[in-house]
Amino acid sequence: DWTTTIDGAGSVILTDAADDITGLANIKNTLVVVRRNGFHLGYSTGVAQPAFRFEMASRSDVGCTRIGSLAQTADYVYFISQDNVYRYDANRVEAVGDDIKALLFPAISTAAKVVGFMSRRFQIGEPPRFTYNLVMVFGATTTSSAQLRHFCLDIDKQIWECHEYGSQWNYAWETI
């Protein structure tokens, strides 16, 4: 029964966090509660209630401010914050978006939503590699002159690419 806390799912109030939860991730068997301005980490207690013991991991100005931009690998969670793109490994936050900030933030300011996701890139003669992708989603009010951009971070090489599609999603991939 998920409708009550008696023998049910239970609940935990994170009283030391005054901001919004913007995502959840699992990194190395640790539940990462991603907030607008930081993180909480949940560690399994091994019992039904409470199932997790939570600790504030960071209290800072870095957290996921663009809901939907969150994506994860086995070791990191990637996200957009108010000033950069970051990755977090349940120990430290690292900026990874310095190379694209000048293009990314003007693009997301006009987007209705930003979608972040992981994918595998396959190229002839190379092993497959994971990439973190950011795609702008526009609403019906977007003008036809809007540039549709797709940002792609090669996780292994830590190199960004930006693909620009003009005003429609029918152009071939171009690396900028």
C-alpha cells in the first residue's frame, strides 16, 4: 500500500534544504537528491523504515536549475546550473561547460525546455563512447529564425560539439 506510511513507502522531510528537488540519480549505490542549490545523499539503512539516511552533501549555489537537463552515467550526474554545465560524482562538483557557455545560455533562454540525455556514439574505427546531450525544445511561439542547437559532450575526451540545424530539424549534422 503506497498511500500510507504504515507498512508503506514512508517519507523523509529534508528540513535542512529550503530549495526545490530537481532530480534523482543513483551513483555507486548512493541515492543522489539533486536540488536547485545543492545535493543530499541517501544511504541505504538496510531496514524498511527509514529505508535511507540522508545527509546534506553540499550547500552552495550549484545545483540543477534546468529541470530536464539531468542525465547520469554510472559515475556522474550531469546537469545545467545557473552559470555552467556541471558533473557531480557524490563527492565533488566539477564545471564541464566552460567551452559552450557563450552559446548554451542564450540558446536556453529562449527554449521552452532543455532535455539532457546520455547516448552512445559509434564511429568507424573507434570504440563506442558515451555522450551527454543537451537539446533545446521550443514551444509553438518560437519564431522561425530560432537556431536549433544540440550540444554534445564526449564523456571520455571531455570535448563539446555543437550541432546547429537552422530553424528546422531537417539539416545534416554540422560541428561548429
